[in-house]
Amino acid sequence: MTTPKPRQPVRGSQTGRPIMALLDLLGRRWALRMIWELRTDALTFRELRERCDDMSPTVLNQRLRELRDTHIIEMAATGGYVLSTSGQSLLQALLPLLQWSEEWGLLLDEANTDE
């Protein structure tokens, strides 16, 4: 499986529109969780694996390669992995979804108590 990149065919888009490439990348198993876990700290391979519920080392290596190839994460000067400037920008863009999801969860909780 190749790393999704803009202007290359990806799942759901033969044109490789940037948004489709991003959605393909972020839709891969563990990608969003890894970005979330790197939001505050540099993490080593082992630390990242532990924070991601001991995910398979093979999958972790694959996601690390994809997220590095797309400049979302990078190696920290002190070792481990961190969000790149681009990755930090992506995280900021995702924060409104976090807020929306919290409101959605409350809405569903209320709907379930009304039933």
C-alpha cells in the first residue's frame, strides 16, 4: 500500500485531490490516534506503541513511515517522534471536530435518556 499524497490516486479519488489524500491517510488504522498521542510530547517508538494500546510494531512502523513521508511527524532532536509544524497545524484544524464530537456525545446522551 502506498502512502496517500495529493495529486496521486487514493482511495475514493482517482484525481488525488488533497482533501481526499488527507482523508485516506487519516482514515488508516491508528493514524489519528498517533497524531493525538504526539500532541504534547516527543515519544519514542516504545512509548508511542504503549500509548496506542500496544499496537502491532509492524503497523506502527508503517504508520510512522507514512506520517513522516507526508511531513506530519518528524524525528525530535532529543530522540523520538514529534508533530512537525505541518502536523501541529493539522492538529489545530482537527480541534473543532473534538469540540463538535463532545457536543454530539451530549446530544446522544440526552436522546438516550428521553427514550
